[in-house]
Amino acid sequence: MTVIEARADVGAMAFVEIHQLYGRQSHLIDEGHAVEWAATFTADGEFHSPSYPAPVVGTAALTEFADTFFANASVAGEVHRHVLTNIAVDRVGDDELDVHAYLQIVATRIGDESRLVRFTTVADRVVRVGGQWRIARRVVRRDDQGPPA
């Protein structure tokens, strides 16, 4: 059995819902809507990234994280964009999915050219809460740090 055959199909509707969740999430953090961005995670959602000193856990911490991300870009005179591509969704259970994607963060200094800030791989555990898909755990791996051990 190949890796592709071992993956459980999620169906078109779930894939569209996940695609919408990720698109909305990118717009929310880029536009400074921290509370709404944090709400795309579960109440005890986790964000793990080697770009930051410690995991971010829970709605309050996720909101503060998103606020800080947007504020730092603004102070730098930049607009930041999250660009998610190559989204792959696998069913783990009826209300649980594994999602993998590539994430580019692009910064544009006002009146200047855009630059790639970093290229990462995102691995998420997504669960259905109250009929809506929410991210329970996000693990980011930066491409400039090499493959995982």
C-alpha cells in the first residue's frame, strides 16, 4: 500500500470547508482581526513555531499573538500576507482531520517591493466544534532550518 492509498478521503465538501477556513484565517491575521483569527482555533488551540520562543496556547494567547504580529508589521511600515498553498487534507476520524500545507509569508514595505519573509510547512490537527472546523494544533516547520530530525 502506498502513502496515497493509506490516506482516508475527506470528500469535496470537507475539503472546500477547510480551504475556506485557511483562506479566511490568512485574511484575518493579515488585516489585524486578532479575535476572529484566534477563533479559528479551538479554545485550547496550540500554535507551535520555531520562529517564536514558546508555543502559543489558548484563545487569549492566540489573540495576543495575532495582535502582536499585525502591530509589528505596522510599526515596520509593512503589509504582511500569508499565502497558503498545496493544501492536503486527510481524514483521521468523523470530526478530525490532518491538514498539511505550504505557507509563505510575504512582506511589502509601503511604497516598495515585496519580499519573501519565510517559507514554511504547516501540519495541523483540525477538529469539528459546534459544526465548524477549528484548528486544535498547528506545528510550523521553517524550510530554512532544514528537514526534521
